Amino acid sequence: MSSGVNRQQAAAEQKINEMVEQSRVLEAYMSDIINKEAAVSRLIEEARLASSAVQNIADNEVESLMPIGIGVYVKALIPPVKKLLINVGAGVTIEKNREDTINYIESRLKEFEVALRQLATQKQQIAIRMEQIQRQINQMLQQASSTVKSPSQQPSNRG
């Protein structure tokens, strides 16, 4: 009878260990998603700033400061901007007018927002799964402790 209980306890321990390991994997995945979420949020902010900057570009020559490194700037004259260069990846840059550039930025912004929503959904699903695992572990630990403390298995204290 005792070996049957020991086998049950060993199986329960193994199951708990597996679930703890699952929880650790999910925690690592959650951390990765949080990092991705932060990166996408930064991209969204950058896209919004770029959109605002393109919309506010002056139609006449403007004096500006151009960074040359370690906090040193040189005054530069920026001619009226008719075309902008857009890096589309793999070292390819295309030239677009202001309106097309704004449309490109806005479409990228929408892509980033969709990605952010997907990451939030994944994060929520992982949190739910982690809570389920934690509840199962707690339940199994309670069952294991009640099995160990059951009166039939307690030694008697008769003198």
C-alpha cells in the first residue's frame, strides 16, 4: 500500500516539476513579448514624430543645425523640400513626394499598431495560461499535503 502512495507522490511531484518548467518557459516568453512591445511602441512614437516633421516641412529655404558629432553642430541651409528619401529595406531607398511619404508613414504606423495589439493579445493569453498553471500547482500541492497528513498515515503518539 505504501509503495502505491509513494508512486502517486512521485508522479505528482513529476507533474508539478513539469508544470513549474512550463511556467518558466512562459515567463521567458512573456519577457520577450514585453521587450517586443516596448520596441514597437518606440517605432510608433518615431513614426508619429516623422509624420509630424514631414507635414511641417517648410516650402521655402530654412536655416537649421546639422549635427556633426559629439554635440557639435554646424548651421546649414535646407532648400525647399520637394522629394523625400524612404528606406524600404535591404539597402533600397526610394524617392517620394511629401504626400506619398506621409501616406507611407501612416501605413507603417497602422502596421505597428496592429503588431502592438497582437502582442497585447499574446501577453494576455500567456498571463491566463500562467495563472492556470499556478492554480493547478497549488491544487496539486494541497492534495499532496492533505494526503501526507491523512490520519491513516500518521503515527500514533501512544506511550
